[in-house]
Amino acid sequence: MHSEEKGTLLALTGMALYGLEPVVVKSNPSNPVSFAAFSALVAALILWVSILFSNGLEELRENPRHVKGAFLVGLFGTALAYLSYSLGARMSTAINAALITRSEILFSFILSWLFLREKITRRLTVYALTTVLGLMLVILQGHSFGIHPGDFLLLLVPLFWQIGHVVAKGLPYSPPMIAALRNSFGFLLLLPLAVATGLEFSGFLILEGLIIAIGQLVWYKSIKLINLSKATLIITPAPVVAIVLGVLRGEVFTIYHAMGFVLITLSTLGALRLKSELRNGNTF
């Protein structure tokens, strides 16, 4: 299997996993800050056990100076992102959380073009604009422009994720090491806030930790093989899982949700056929 095909398959696997996350976060009954912190801890423990069994600590000893970059991934990709995610999902719905966070593709295009020299073609731009239209339908629901505080927090999540992804793509570590360091630093950064706001625990944090650990493993492997912008587009249809589960839990699925999801999905299907390229024309 070629790297392009393998990276695409991994990104599709991540799409399925991330579709579950908004429902898990929304279902959590405990303090959202504590939930975010200890979910990161559970994910970190799972990942470190995997690394220890595979003798993967050697790469950390060989490249200790890149730990600073991993700290930034933990700060943006875990601490700030999951804090905004947990609080935003509490104030909004699982369906909105699933769909709004798919605006990640917009930040991905801008940041990957600026810092990773990825080539953004006209076709990719059309797919991105289609995604924007779909997101606007979901957020506005036929009303004049105005964003609910919960939806605003959810819009910050993909920005934080993409800043972390841009840094992670340049790290020399393996996907398990990047994910382990990211969640370890994320937990340490969130722990003081969790203590200050009240430590609470629920069974949902174990499930969230598993989703984070496995999801990040396949995600970091995928963006090592294909463009960050393409991988982000591929995971865009993840909300379908959250939509189905949200409706089963009694959330309202509107015609605007349906139209938005169709547009977002069509743009993703188009991106699947595109090849990862850099601005100088070289392919991965």
C-alpha cells in the first residue's frame, strides 16, 4: 500500500473515532475542566505503556531538544483545545459541537500554507468554501448572524488543534511519542485549573481517554504520510456519528443541520481524490 493510500485510510479511521467524541463530552456529568484534565491523563498512560512495551523511549533520548515543541502541542492541541471543547459542548449541543469543530479545515488551509509550504489548489479551495457554507447553515440555523457563547468556544477548538498539528508535523518523534507527550503536558497544564474548580470523576473520562489515545495515534501517522490539509478534510464527515447518537438522545436535528452536513461531506469526498503536494510541486 502506497503512503498516500495508507495515510488516507488512517485519516478515515480517525474520522470514525472522532465522531464519537462530541457525544462522550456532552454526556459527561462531571466538572468539564476536571474531565478534560483526567481524560488527557488516561490517554497519556495508555500511550506511555505502549511506548515502554515497544522500547520507544530511545527516540526521546536521541532528540531531547524537541520536547519544547511537544510542550506547545500539549498547550494548544490538548490544554486549550479540550478546555474550550468541554466548556463549549456543555453550553451547546453534541450535534453543534460535532459540526462546528469541522471548521478545522479552514484553519488547516491557512496554517499549512503559511508554515508547511503545502500547496492549496483551486479545487481544494472550492471544497473549503463549500465547507464554510455548510458550517454557516449549521451555526445560523436560518437566523441572522449571531454566535452563541458555547458555539464561539467550539470555534476556537479547531484553531487550537491546528496550531498543535502544525508544530507536531515538524517533530522528529513517532506518532505514539508525539501523542504521549502531548497528553502528558496537556494534563499537567490543566491539573491546576481542575484542582481550583473542583476535582470530579466519571466513567466517561475513561472512554474519552481511549478515544484520544487511539485517535491521536492514527491521526499523527496519517499527517506524516499525507498533507495536513487533506487529512483534515477527510475527517470532516465525523459528525455523522454524533448526529445519529444525538438524535437518539433527544437532540433536534434540523433541515439546516442536514444541508450543512451534506455540503461538508461532498467537499470531503472530493478531497479524497487529490494528491498531497508542496508549493514547489514536490509530492510527499
